[in-house]
Amino acid sequence: MQDGPAGGSNLQVAVGAPDGGPGPERIRAFLAETMRHLQRDVSDNFTAG
């Protein structure tokens, strides 16, 4: 975790999967969906009245 611009943060994550587990494309898709949800949740919290 590092401080980012405008009071944000940058997070670096390493992900691994066991042999026979999901492939790289499925892992990327899961992480992309997770980040979309996180972005929405953070945005909702900062714009709530």
C-alpha cells in the first residue's frame, strides 16, 4: 500500500492459483469485476449526503 495522488492509495496485489485452478484470463476477469465493485462502493461513500 502506498499513498497516491489526491489523498488516494495505490495497492499492489499478487495472486496465484493452484494447478488445475482458474486460468489467468478468469483470474483477470474476477479481479476486474472486484475492482469495479470497490470503485463503486468507494464512490458511493464519498458522494453520500
